[in-house]
Amino acid sequence: MNVLGVILARAGSAGLKNKHLLPLLGKPVIGYTFDHVRASGLLSKVVVSSDSTEILRLATAAGFETLVRPAELASAEASVQDAMLHAMEQIESRSQFKADALVVIYGNVPVRPTAAINRAIQMLRETGCDSVRSFCPVGKWHPAWMAQLAGDRVLPVQPGSVHRRQDLPPLFLHDGGVVAVSRASMLRGRANPHDPHAFFGADRRGFETGAGQTVEVDTLRDLYWAEAVLRSTHPDGMRMAS
């Protein structure tokens, strides 16, 4: 199976400016995603899609193929679906490569499980499903414990009461670690442009990751959390930052 990995790394960010380029224990945030991609072994071709000259320069220096993303596909309103389709079409137009599957790899995720990318690709291949995503448990941020505030009145989102966390029905949230999609599903998504998640298809699969195993950097607090996780899991990180 020909698998195209697309590292998405647009310049703009509503939460944290230049998040892909911020220093994290001796290298930019996106540098960790470069490491994750190199460690995969199941990606047939990888391209970095960005509208940032600096990100593209770093990607080239790291040995990756690059793609300049048009401004209309790099805005806050642009969809991942459109950015992925653009990357696939551009890569296929300038080479003999044809993707059977695509993997979405966010450049602002410096912490992800080692095997996450390969696990998604293997599940996509073995099941023949439309898409595979990584999911982490929501923990105490469970809808059963959430409420709306109407002035000072508390309105529970879900009726009833669950007091103990172990009694909550398990729920999971896509953690941003990886998304693998079949070519057919990605192309079908184009037929429904009003649904930015249409490319996930009808047969959507997922696998569970541990709490805190993936850190997506969108705020300064996320950056500090990523540093803490890297320091605890990679002792060399302490020496790098000293």
C-alpha cells in the first residue's frame, strides 16, 4: 500500500503564535514530528505542507519534500480535508507516485505514542475501513459531569447523577496524534464540502492511547506540558535544556 504522509504546519495560529517553531528542549516543536515520521517505516512518501517560509526551510534541511500551501488553504477557516487533497494532487502531479492512503500528521504534536502512526496505517490496511484515528480517554472532563450556566443556575448537560469516576461510561476524544484515511474516502469527502470531516467516511475506526501520551501544542500551557512529559520520558531532554 502506497501511503502518503502529510505533515500539516500552517503559519497562523489563533492560540499560540509560531507554535511549530517555538523552542522545546533544544529544537523546534515541529522537529519532534520529523523524528516521529522518520521512525515510522510505513510511510511511502512524506511531504511537509506549509505557508511558512521558515517551516519549509527547516523541513528541507531535515530532508523532507515540501509543498507551499496556498493562502486560502492556510487560513483558520480552511479544512484539513482540502489541505490534504491539495497535497495529494500536487505530489501526484509532479511524480509517478499514487497514494492508496493518506496520513494526517500535525506538526504541532511534539509528544505522540511511538507506534501511533504505524498502528493507524496497519489498522487501515487490515480492516479496509475508511479512516483510523487515535483516541485518548476524556477522564474527568466527561459530559456526565458537565453543566451549562444560565446566569447562576446550573443546568446539567446530561440528566441523572454519577458520583464516582469509575462509574462513568468510557468516552474518548481524538487526541490529534494521527489520522489515516483511504484514498477513496478522501476523494468522497470532496463531494460533501460543507462537512469538514466527511473524509473520515462511513467506516470510522480508532484505537486508544493512554492519558497524556499525546500532547498537541495550541497554548503556552500545552508547550509547558509537552516539556514536562519529554523531561519525564526522555532523561536526555534534561541535558539538552541545561
